[in-house]
Amino acid sequence: MNGVFAVLVTIDVRPEALAEFEAGLRANAAATRAEPGCLRFDVLRERDDASRFVLYELYTDEDAFFTGHRAAAHYPAWTALCERCVVPGGRRNTYAVPAFAEDVPDA
């Protein structure tokens, strides 16, 4: 349980690319949720900025994210989608671990 690893991703999308991005993000989220090491993958949209998304990803451990997730068959399509739709410099990852890992369900 103490290996639980979280990723918070903030993404600023070009307004004219929102429809394409949303469709690709939906596919990416579904594929990621099916990965063996993924515990959670929540997609949020900022209330006051419809072109800013926040992803909350929770994995069994760092390896599930850095190796498993990034090696998944769907990951290259996600990367290409971000290159087309995200504002340059508009994707930021924050890596974290739960302060109270025992509170993480299914970990």
C-alpha cells in the first residue's frame, strides 16, 4: 500500500481544438482505467476555464505509471493528441504520494 503513486496533470487546450481533445481524452481515460496498475483516473474541467483540464491519476506504484502506463498501446495516440491540441507549454505533471496511503481504496 505504501507504493501508491499519484499524478496530477493540468492541461491547457487550444479553444479551437476542444472537441478533438475531449474525444481523445475520453478514449485515453477509458484505456488507462483498464491498465492493471491504474487505481483511478479522474477527468476534471476547471469551472471558470472550459479549456483547462485536470487529471487525477492514481497507480499502484511508480512503475505502474512510468513503465506500464507510458508503454501502453494507447499512449502514443495520447501524446500525439496533446501535440495537436494543447497550448505550447500547457501540460504540467505533478507527482505525489498519498499522505495517508491507508485511506486509498483498493490500494
